[in-house]
Amino acid sequence: MTALHMEEKNIRNAGKDVKKNFWISIVLSVMLVGGVPMIVLGATNKIWAVMAIGIAFTALGFYGCPLGWVMYGEAKFRAALVSAIEYEGRVTVDGLVAQFGKHRNKIIADIRKLIEKRYLAGYAFDGETLVYAEKKERPKERIYVGKCPSCNAIMEYADGKVFCPYCGFVREATVEEMKRSQ
């Protein structure tokens, strides 16, 4: 697998984690909001099964909803971290601390977690510097094609795709964008 394909795979895997955590958070939020009326309707109409399900939904939503949204935020941050690392190819912990404004120990822990989850496949981390094991063949010139709908950063065109180097958003390039790149 080439370095660029590995890069796309790493970013795509981190994006899947974000989507999974988003939907878990949505389900828990709906359970919290839907559980209360189920309790009321079940109790007033003496439908004990509906009331019991409402109690379970409310309890799961009450305790799980905040945790779900925190997990979603962490997954979103880690996806941005993967994108930034993939874009640079070689990064230092100090550089990531300056870029993201997070505590040094958090950045180190997140890098280790990303390597463990195989979201940074092909990278070597010595505790201070993260380096791609092979030389990446990057396009010589980047072509900027507008703003990212996800994070508002400037998107780039390369290899038939338009992508955001910061949040990992990727889409197929339009014919006009491909013509402009030639």
C-alpha cells in the first residue's frame, strides 16, 4: 500500500470513529428526551412496561448523554490530530502542543492511542517526534479550492480529491477543479 493510500485510510478510519461517537451521542440524547414522556404516559395509563422502558431510557440518557458527547469531542479532536500529522508527515510534540493548544501529556497520550488504534499506521513515535517510516510521495504543488464545509479551513486538491488537511474532510474533485489543476 502506498504512503498516500495509507494516509487516506488513516484519515478515513479516524473519521469513522467520529461518526460512530456522534450517532451514539444522538441516540443517548433522544433516549433522555424520550424517556420522560414515556414515564408519564406509562404511569398515567397504567402501562407499566412503557413506564419501565421510559425509566431505563431516562437513566441511560441522563448518565450516558454527557459521556457520549465528551467521547464525540475527543474523537473529533483525534481526527483533527490525525489530519494534521498526515499533512505534515513529521511532527514534534511541541509543534502539536502549539498548534492545538492542548497540554503536552494529552497530546502524547492521544498520539499513543492513535498508534494503538492503527489510525497512524506507518508512523514511529519516540515520545517526542512522530515520523512516517517511509518517505511520502506528496504532490509537488498544492492547489487551494475553497473553504472546508466542516471546519472552514482552506481545502486543497490532490490526486483527484479535494480534502481538508486539518479535519480530514474528503470529497471527489469536480471537473472544473481538475481542469484548473492542469
